[in-house]
Amino acid sequence: MTKIFLFGSNSIKNEFRTLLKDKAEFTNTLDNKVTLVIDSTNYPASKKRDNIETIDKHCTASIPVLTSSLCIPVSEQSTYSKLPARLIGVGLYDTFSGAGRIEIAPSKITDAAILKNAESILSELGIAFSSVPDRTGLVFPRIVSMIINEAIQVYSEKIASKEDIDTAMKLGTNYPFGPLEWADRLGIELVYNILSALQRDFGEDRYRPHPAMKEMVNLKQKFYS
């Protein structure tokens, strides 16, 4: 049975345990008996670096590492590791399993054999995946974060209520959730960090988080209780 070691937030760890119940063994011991390492940490960079350095100390080069890369692309994470060829980016966030598919993003130096092994493990575990380029935010999280940012601007300008914004988007686009509902599900702090990383990487104002979003992060607020 696949033996998995999990780093990161407790909520995502629990989501994996529920998703893979009876399909995988979860261990609290990081060693060479582990089949797959998953790090759902998205920020800060110092924590991500610490996790990767710990993995380097305890696991051989052949063990695949799926490392969430929504705020820090794998190319950047590779600078933290002595064994960067085993790092594979993945998009992990609260409620990720509800999407029915995850995004994986190998870097240009990810070892082909390790990538193939990781893909085989995911397939055996029944986890659907799509390969995407190694870029900040990947695809879905990047797009939905920008939609959330625009919705927050509309809400802060009192153009419409939060309920009306979410209802309009669900009815108009057939989204399963409105953008402000999505902000709560993903976590406003993650959305803020994705946008901040995009602005840093591209230097474009279109990615700048709205001030109201930063205020919500500081005050640990949600749109819905």
C-alpha cells in the first residue's frame, strides 16, 4: 500500500486522509520507506524552505515530492533543495478534493522517471490530475483569485451586496460558488498571497490585491460566518 507523509495545514492533511481512506497508509515517520511526500504548505517561503530541507535530510532522491506551488513555483522551490529533480508542483488548497481533479506542475528539471512514478501513484490512488506549466497560481487558483479580487472591489464600492454578487455570478456563469463564497472556501489569506506573488513575478497592477482584501486578512475576516 502507498505510504504517504504529509506536511502542511491540518485541514488539507485531514482532507487527504478522508479522500484516500483505505487506499493509502499515512505515516508520521519521514524516512526511505515512504512512497510519496506531499507538502501542502503554500506560504511563507521560510516554512516551505524548512520543509524541503527536512525532506532532503530524511528521504532518498528517488522519492517523489508533491509540493504545493500556488505562491512559490517549483523553479523557485528548487533553490531550497539539494535534490530539486524530485520536486513536482501541485495545487493544494482547502476543499481541493471537491474539484475532482488536481493540477500538477513539474519544473523543467524534474526527473522524468520520478514524474512518471508520481503520476502512477496518483492514478492508483484514484486521483485525477492535469499537467500545467510551472507558474505562480497554476491555472484555476490564479483565475479564481483574480475574479475574487474584482468581486471584492465591487463589494467595497457598495455596487452590490455580497449575496447579489455571488448569485449573479452563479446564475450568469453557472459557477458552483460565487466569488466571495470561493474566497471563504479557499481562504482569503491564500488568495491574497497568490495575488501578491503574481504581482511580484509579473510586476503588473492587474494582480495587485485590493486594499479591502488585505484588511480582511489582517482582521481574519470572512464574508460569511
